[in-house]
Amino acid sequence: MAPPSSRRTSGFSKKAQYSVFTGYLLAALGALLGLALLALSLWQPSALAPLRGGAQDAVAPVGEGTAAVRSTSVSFWDSIGGYIQAGSQNAALRKEVEIARIRLKEAEAIKQENERLKSLLALSESEIEPVAVARLVGSSSTSSRRFAYIARGRNDGIEVGMPVRSPRGVIGRVLEVARGSSRILLLTDTESVLPVRRSSDETVAFAEGRGDGLLRIRLINLGLNPLEVGDVFVTSGAGGYYRPGVAVAVLSELTADGGIARLIADPSATDFVSVEPIYVPEAVEAASIPATRELNDAELEN
């Protein structure tokens, strides 16, 4: 029984030795082949170009599939992350928009304040040095009469009859004066009559207040009405109170003897006004003398 077993063990060892030898031989041949290819690539790099191209063509489909899977997975996870973060991002954007609106309103308020200060500066730097520059502190909006009030009076050099204007144009004249305040008769008052002329020519008229915020333009020379809607009227200088050429009103409607006009300088939209000296004091005094005499004669008769 021993010899057969010994023969099987010897045959098995020879097969194992052949297998090991074959492995070593293939490894040596592979190493020699690698060294030969390395030397060839260093000596003639272009000789291996077909092999590299074939290898790239073989693995290109696999690489495209891998890249597609990778990009799809990245996009999928980005979509999930974006959906999760969308709520917080929308809230942040709404907050930014709200803050931007607040800043815009603040900028508009600053712009309006700058315009108001520029208007005030223009009042102080007019061609005629004003007697005083003051803020309108009140008006008779609930009355049928149209008055306004300023916190400047006799102590500031203001006198009855002095014209009052805003940066846009005339708004009225001083009617009563106290020590520290004055009452202004607005052009829209029913007792206000202002000599005016059309700015484009010498067409003269009277601007009479209607008590409703508008003026009635009444032509002196009746006949064919030459006025047109949109005509601008300025002070004519007649009467001596107002200097000529100051903007008064714009014609908005035609009538048989003139038209209806709206004020260029709206008192309700005016903050500061300037009180100017009377244009021709001598003319005003000369016009007031006959009225004073008539008043005295009436008092004597009574």
C-alpha cells in the first residue's frame, strides 16, 4: 500500500513545480515585454499611438456611462438640497426686498427735503431782497374766505400790502400785521383782485379770486376772446404792489370775457414763503389817499 501512495505524492509535487515554474516564466516574460514597451515608448513615442487610441476607444463608452451616472446623481442631490433650502432663501429674499423698499422711501424723502431746501435758498437769493422768509403756519381752509398766516410781523419789518410769494409764484399779499405774526390775503379769496397780463404778449386782465382755489381771468378789453387754454399769466406791475413778471396762473377753461385759471403757486403745497417789499410804494400811497379822504368825509357826515 505504501508505494502507490508515494507515487501519487511525487506526481502531485511535479505538477505543482511545473505550475510555479510556468508562473515565474510568464511573469518574467511580462516584465520583459513591459520593459520593451517602455523602451519603445521612450525611443519612438508615436509607435504606440495606435495602441493608445484603441485602448481609449475601448474604454470611452464605459467612461461616458460613468460620467452620466455621476452628473445625474450630482444633479439629483443638488435638486433635493435646493428644494430644502428654497424656503429659507425665499424668506431672506423677501426680507431684502422689504429693506430695499424702505431705503427707497427714505431716499425719496431725502430728495423732497433737498428740493424744499433748494426752494428756500431760492427765496433768500431772489433778485429783490425779501423782507422776511417764513413758514406758512395756518390757513382758513374751513372758511369761505381764503387767508393764511405766517409767524413774522411788524418786528420783522413786515407792513400791510407787501406781496407774498413762494418759489413758484405769487400767493397773495399781507392784509394785517401784528408784532410777531401776519395774516395773508390769498389770491383765491373773493376779495382779491390782481392786475395780470399774458406772458406771451401785452394782453392785460384782472385775476379775481373765486373762493374755490381757482381764479377768474377777466379781460379789460371786451370783444373777441384772444385767450387759449394753457396761457400763462404773470403780474403786470399795475397798482404798485407786485413787481411785474412774477408767475400767477395757467388758463384751464375759456369763458365769454376771459377764462378760469389755476394757481401756479398752490398755497396748500407751499411750506415757506418770502415777503417782499412793495414794488412802487408811491403808487400805493397815492391810490390810498382818495380812499382815506372818502372815509373821513363819510365819518364827518355821520
